Amino acid sequence: MFQRMQQPLDFKLLESLERVSRVFKAALWAEAKREGMSPLQVQILLYLHDNPRRPGGVSRLSREFGVTQATISDAVRSLAEKEFLVKIVRPEDRRLKQLKLSLKGHRLAIRTRQRRGLLEARMAGFPIDRKEATLRFLLEFLHQLQKEGLLTEMRLCLSCGNFEPRPDPGPGEAFYCALTQTPLTITDVNFNCSEFLPRRAVPTA
Ligand code: SF4
């Protein structure tokens, strides 16, 4: 006889996030695996493509993805051998190498990003207020994980020294960016902002 399962809400939320993550990774990887790339190599490729003003080297990527520098070095060596990226030696310190995508790497990153567009298109039909509420929860959850040291280098508005809860918010304007001096709604909150200012602990609004 069928017995109804009693699964807690938090369990179902995490299970849902994991399944979305699986679909997301498979979509991103579909293009890149033809080139024999690992999921980490795809992530590096997309990071360098999305952050041209903040490329950095092996140590930054190690912090970004929470893996050892040796693991990043292996992935970078393979990407360089396949001519998806180049290592640029800094004249001021020849030990530091900055990583930059080649034209071939940019082209693959663009094709891979287009796969993500297919998932975005599937979200388009859902009501905006439900998506905003979901985004707010996810941002606060990610911020909590980051405060506890489980996530690094997110460069998210909620963790930024320029980010301020708004004392007297207008409709939908719960936050404020002190750098750009503009109110932020939940949909204005950014990932990977080039002006991100690290700080240790920021209360969520
Ligand atoms: S927009 Fe950039 S500078 Fe402003 S609060 Fe967000 S991360 Fe910080």
C-alpha cells in the first residue's frame, strides 16, 4: 500500500537545487565535452570570458572555485595545450602569469553560453514576482554560505562594502550601492561586479 512520504521542505529545496544544477552543468558541458574538456576547465573558460577586467592567475582561480592551486594548474595547462588560453607573463614579476582566452577560447565560451540561453528561455514564462522571491531567497542563502566560509569569491552585492540596506526604501528599493549612489532592487543585485569591495560581515536586509 502506498505510503505518503514526509520529506521536509528544506530537503526538497536542496534536492530541487541539485537537480537544476545537474541540468545546468549538462547544458554547459554539452558543447565543451566535444573538445574533451572537464567541467572545471569549462568553468575556467567561462570565468575568463565573463571577467575580462579581472582575469588573474592560478591563485585567483583557486579561490574562485575552491580547489587547490595544483588542480587549477593542471586544468590551465591542458587548456593552454589545446590553445584555448594563453599565459601572459607580467613584466614586474615574471613568476606571476595572467591568464587570457585565445580567440578559439572566446568562440567556445560564446557557444557554451548560448546553451545557457536555452535554459533562460525556459524560465521566461514564469511570473516575475515568483522569480524575484526565489532570487531573493537564493541570494540570502548564498550570502549565508559565504559568511560561513563555504563559498569564496562570489563578489555579490550582499557581501560588498559598498552595499547598504536602505533605511527608508521606496517601492522595491530595499538596498543602496554607495559607490554608484543608486538604489538597488533585488533584480539589480549583481554577481561578479568589477567594483566589488570585500568586507567581513554584512547583515542581510
Ligand atoms: S553594484 Fe558593485 S560596488 Fe555596488 S554594491 Fe553591488 S557589488 Fe558593490
